[in-house]
Amino acid sequence: MSNIEYSFLITSMAGLSTMLGAILIFFKVKNSEKIICASLAFASGVMLTISFTDLIPSSISGFLNIYYLIPAILLSLIFIVLGIALSMLINKYIPDIKSSNKINDKGLFKVGIISMIAIILHNVPEGIATFMTSTKDIQLGLSLALAITLHNIPEGISISVPIYYSTRSKLKSLLFTFVSGISEPIGAIIAYLFLAPYMNEFVMSILFAIIAGIMISIAVYELIPASLKYNNILRTTKYFLIGSIFMIVCHFFL
């Protein structure tokens, strides 16, 4: 197997680890509201932590290699706001789906779809990084893939759980989660073949800031409010903190 093939395999495994987050839909629970509330809160903690400990620092760091501190921070903030606006625009044009299930909220479907779109956008530059790092250093690529795998699992939860409980379809839940996961290797290969000449530090810094804005918007305006609808602030807070601590630990060790 060539280095390119190994790199593609590593990127694919990291991307498809998103599917592991869908395992939750196969567990039978007496009180479905608990798992929805906890999953949404957990995913919001993950998304906000990724944004503030990874994406925003990466964006500012990239701009700092080109500009002074103040312009770098301002540029990053501008594109974060653009990401938030883009998320709100996407939200406006995604329809709700009506559900006859008692516990289901029609807004859950929208939460799952918006999460999927954000994670696809996040996975493409992530796939580029994993693929190109692996082609240069397999060992380093494996370490990066492990870190990505650990944070892709809760991302899978943020898609699969809302989709499943709004449609009651395991197939739809798995399909949407799969689309999100497979976007990492597909996006990486397309980007590598066609976009590599344009993927410089400035462009990557813009992408990181926009994706951070989208994820912040989803966490604050979609996931947390959806979790709080189940009237258990303590559970929402607890699982939000668990998601956040989980990502901080992953970030610290990997």
C-alpha cells in the first residue's frame, strides 16, 4: 500500500468515526427525553469548546503570521460574525418536519440538519489537514486522526439523536450521520486534487473563523435551547460541562 493510500485510509477512518455517535439510537431507554436532553447539551459543550480552544485560536494564529495582533483579531471576529450570520441564514431556509410522536419536537429535525451542515463544513478542512499530514508523516497523521476520531463521536451524536427522535427512522439518522462522516475523506480528496493551490494560510484562517461562528451559533441558538425545552436545567448544565471537559481533555492530551 502506498503512502497516499495509507493517508486516504487514515482520513476515511477518522471521518467515519462520526458514525460511532449514532450508536445511541440503538439503545432502548424508558425515558427518551433524558437521552435527547443530555445528547443535545453534550454536543453543545463539544461545539463551543472546539470553537474556543481550537478553531478561533487557529484562525487568529494564521492571521498573526500575516498581520499584526489587532488586525488579526479583528479579521477573525469579522469572519466569526459572518459564520453566525450564515448559520442563521441556513436555519431560515431549512423546513421543520411535523411529528406525531408525543416526545418529539419538530425543531429537532432542524437541529440535526444544521448540525450536519456545520460538521460537513468543519470536516473538509479537517480532512485536508489529516490527509496532507499523513502523506508527509504517517505517525503524525495517525495521532491527528485519533484526536479527530475522539471529537467526531460527539459530533455524530449531535446529528443522529435529533434526526432519529424527530423522524423515528434509524435509516435516516444513520444516513445523515454517514453523509457528514464521508464528507471528510471526499472533501479532502477533492480539495487536494483541485483546491490545494489556493489553500494558503489566509484562506484556512478565514475557514476556521467562519466554521467557529457556525458552531457557536448552532450551540447557542439551537442545541442549548432544544435541550432546555425538556425542563431540566441541571441535566442540561451537567452534560454541557461533560462535553466541554471531554473536549478540553482530548485537546490537552492529543
